Amino acid sequence: MYNFELDTVIKEIEKRNAKKVLLQLPDGLRPYAFQLANKIREIKKIEVILLGDSCYGACDIAIRQAKELEVDLLIHYGHNLMLDFDFPILYINAEINLDIEKLIEIVLPKIEGIGNIGLVTTIQHVHQIKDFADALKAKGINIKVGKGDNKRLYDGQILGCNYQVAKSLIKEVNCFIFLGGGEFHPIGLSITTGKPVLIVNPYNLKTYFLDDSEIMLLAKKRYASITKAKNAKNIGILVSSKPGQNSLNDAQKLVKKITGKNIISFIIYMDEIKQDTLNNFSEAEIFVDTACPRIAIDGIAGVEKPILTIQEMLVALGELEWEKIWGSNYISLKYQSVY
Ligand code: SF4
């Protein structure tokens, strides 16, 4: 199903004369890891090491491990460039080809009379987004695809923490189509644009609107966490060492801002934010997540205390208005704008 682009990988290995490479795959691609690594090793007769640590996104690039292992090249699958590193990295999107005709058939009955519609997707399908949009246009649908930046974001591409291409269309569209599986991206899309989201799942060919009541429930949960934070006296500020999630400076600013107002707060520094780690810091009444914002918003199963984003903490401190960010700017990796 995935395009592993073995030719591209082999060419890059040859170009760099690499003798040892580290292969980093997200969980969904790990069932193919041995086959893929074996092909590379057989073709190029080089050492191939598989990374076993987490790989959540373009933020989670194994630079430290690649340097520790002294590999000549890091091959990262499933995400595209988010940060610049002074290390050789090859990004492979792991594209999946879709049956566009079939998708058009299931989408058309759902979008009659909606007017202008925005189209977004994930890295696995960006290569077909134009074809999908053109096919919808040919059926008379007014579809728009937000522009990427030609380097870190493709046209129409969204990430769990970046909805920039969708936000650029907010004034022009009545609804968004999300082409992809699951509700992780559609939920983010809904709370950062305030628009209805039609999910078009190419894997099971199901298409349905994201449930409003689910979003309302999420809003209530988020607001309940903010309310708890207003009275918290012991606060853990979570910082991840993952390269694209490390917001130590913002965490330090936050500690300065809140400590002393009868509140004790400390930075808790770690690679991966996990249930056991947090629960063991049992003195903390709440945690503020400066790493991936989805850790706070989507939650971690089994964590006993509320986890807030920085923006939510600023709402608790009375420095931001919740109504002004919900449905427009609720998820962001760019905290600087809120200080
Ligand atoms: S910060 Fe979170 S949402 Fe953003 S790329 Fe990383 S894992 Fe995905």
C-alpha cells in the first residue's frame, strides 16, 4: 500500500557514500521494517540499524540517536521536513495511492448545496490532492486547496499541530473535507477553524461529518481543566527533549511568570511524556504541556491530573480569552505569539 521509494533511498545512499544508516519509521510502518531494511542491506551491502524509540511526527527526528550511532545518513519515513538540522536526513513521505473515482462517488451526495469547500489531507495523500480537487471541480463543486510554503508544507497539507493551510481559507469556505483516516486531524481542524469537517476515509470508504457533540464535549473538558488550573498551587511544566517539541525557553518564561504568586512550579524535562512519569509526580495538581499540543488536548490515558497547553494556562491566568482562541487558534506550536 505504501510507496517506500526504494530507488530514492538507494540513490541517496550512493550520493552520500553511506556505509551505515539509521532507519526511523513511525509505528504504522514498523510491520514493514525488516523487509525494507533487508532490501537496503542486500542491495547496498551496508549496515542498517532500526530505531526503536518513538516516532510521532516530523517533530520527532532521531538526530541524537543518529549522532550517537555515528551513522552517515538518517532515513526518516512518514513525515516531511519541519526543522533544519546539520545532519544528513532523507525524508520519504510513504505515499499511499487512492482510487479517486471511487472517492468522488461517495463524497458527492454529502456535499450538495454546501457552497465553497476547503480540501485538506495528510502527507500520505498530498501527491493526489490536486487530482482529487480537479475531479470535484469537474463535477461542479467549488473546492479550494490552501497553499503550502514550498518547503515544509505541501499544498493542502495539515499536521496535528499545524492547520495553517486550512486557516488561510477560513473566510472563503463553509466547510472542510479531510481526506484521510481517523479523527485526530479532523478534531484539530474543527477547533482551529470553527468549520464543519467532512471526513472522507479512503481506507474504509466511509464519509461522515465530525460530530458537533464530540467537539462540544471536548470544549467542556478543556474548560474544566482551565478551571482547575485557576486554583492550582503546584504546577509541573512539561518539556520534551524531542527536537521539534522542545520549548524550554517558553517553559522557563512560564515558570517565571507563575512562580511566586503563591504557586510553586517546576520544569519536568523528559524525552517522551508518559502516563507513569506524570503520575509519579503526585504533588503536581496540574501539568502544563509545552511539547506536542495534542498531548494536552487529546490527553494521555491513565494520567490522573489535568494537562493544559500553554495557551490554556494563560487563559487560567487571565491573560488570554478562551472564546478568542477556541475555534480559531487553539492549536499552535508557535507559543511566542501568546507572550
Ligand atoms: S508536535 Fe505533535 S502534532 Fe505536531 S508533528 Fe509532532 S507529534 Fe505531530
